[in-house]
Amino acid sequence: MDTKEILKKIKNNTISTNELKKFGKDKKVIIAAVKKNGSNLKFADKQLKADKEVVLEAIKNDIDSLKFADKKIIKWFESLSLWSRDQLLGLNKDKDPFGD
């Protein structure tokens, strides 16, 4: 099975856990999977669990998926201010923290 077929299965919610695990090193596949379900981060390769882009896409879908991320990413995210977290997650885009 190739990447195109896997992406189609992700889009249609017909991918199995075993199929997703086989593509755990493929960033494009993992990003598509975590956009559908943040918990799919658990099937990502160790390097992708340490990739900020991948982890942010996962937690935009499900904040609880942060627990599957690399420990360094978890510490980084937890060190951010609430406003910074909201900005990264796409929340409060139009709000100025200083009320201007």
C-alpha cells in the first residue's frame, strides 16, 4: 500500500491501527491521521513525536494527545504562557492580550 492509498483511508476513516503503524515514520501520513484523531500520535515514530508541527496538529484536535508526545515537547508546551498556547492552537486569534 502506498501513501496515496493510506491518505485516502485516513480521510474515509477506514484505516486500521496496523496500517497506521506501518506508516509511523511518514510525516505526511501522521499529520493527516492526527488531524482526524489527535490520539493517533501514539502510532507515530519517536522522531515525529518530537516534531513540534506534528504534535501541534495532534493537540489542536485533542489536547489529551499531548501525553503521546516526546517529553521535551511536553516540557516545552507546558512552559508556554496560556496566551502563547492559545495562539499556537489557533484559539483567540483576533484577541490582543493588551486589549488594544
